[in-house]
Amino acid sequence: MQTRNLLLRAAAEVFDESGFAGASIKDILQRAQLTAGALYFHFESKEQLARAVMNAQPESIVPWLESEGLQRLVDITLAWSQQLRTDPLLRAGVRLTSEQNSFGIRDAKPYRDWGAIMADCLRVAAAKGELQAGVDPEELAEFVVEACTGMQTYSAVASEGREDLGERVVRMWRLLLPGIAVPAVIARTEVHQARAKELLRAAASASFGRVQGDAGNG
């Protein structure tokens, strides 16, 4: 598993810098400091490696979030807006997913995976009485995925390094919440940049803990 993670991280960095066409297996192996045998043990081709990076996006965010229901969904998007600026694995996954038609892949799985994760949050929110009557979790989740996809594309052009993406996410929720959540939940749902920074600190702490655990087991 450690070798596979090293390969994913190295591939993500190279894909992020060069795109699929510009990335070579040689560059990825040099970045990972691994042999071709190690790579082909885990991945049959560069395309399969690219698919793995595309599908690994939620791993950068979801495992360490502790909130539930609607707040969890909001937190996913807040953390995503910040991690997309700093995490090569997430950024490469987004880039490859957006550009996949150019290298012969047409796979909606990364979008569907995000939609399923968000729909789960919304089903919990519905069970807790947080949503207004008539809100469909699957429909709303798909819309949020679509909105975030468009926002990051716009932000990448409109600001340096997607600097304004966090503000766009906050604005999205300020527009959406009155139409989907009951008033008491709107009042207590945290939707602001300070929340995003708190989530990043939690992510850094969780990542450090995993590294320490791996070192202890090595």
C-alpha cells in the first residue's frame, strides 16, 4: 500500500505539472524513486494510473472530516476549495477529470463518486430534519458537484491559483441554503473562510498522525 501511495502521489505531481500527454512514466518513476517493476505491479499503464489519480480525489478530504449532515456537505466543499490550491493529488485529479476527453478517456465515475458522497450527507441531513420538504438528496448532490466543477474552472481563469475559489464556495452556500435548509439549521451552519482554515488544520494534524503511525509500523 505504501508503494502504491508513493506512485499515486508522484504521478499526481507530474500530471498536475504536465497534464496527461506531457507526463511520462520515466518522470513519474524518477519522482517516486521507484522502479518500473514497482509501478507495473500496481498499475498496468499510464492510463490506469491516471484513472487512479482521478478517483482518489475524495481521499484528500473525506476521511478526516468529523461533521455530519448538512454541515458535513458544506465542510467537504470548503475543504475542497482550499485543498485544491495546495494538494497535488486533488489538483491533478481535477485536472485529469476535466481534460480526460483529450487523452481518450470518458469516465464520469469521479463526478458520480463525489455525488454519492454528497448524497449520503444529505440523506443524513434529511433524517435529522435539516432539509426543507421536497429536497431530493441525489438531485441536490448532483447539482452541487456540477456547481463546484464550474466554479473551479471559472476560478482557475479568473484568479491566480484559484485564490478566489473559497469565496465562491461561501457565496454558493449563502445562495443555496435558504432554499434547501430549515431556518434553525441555516442559523447554525458554519459557512465561512475561517471554517475552511480550521478544517485544513485538522487535515494537517490527521496527516501527521498517519505519517507517525506508518513510521512506527515500518
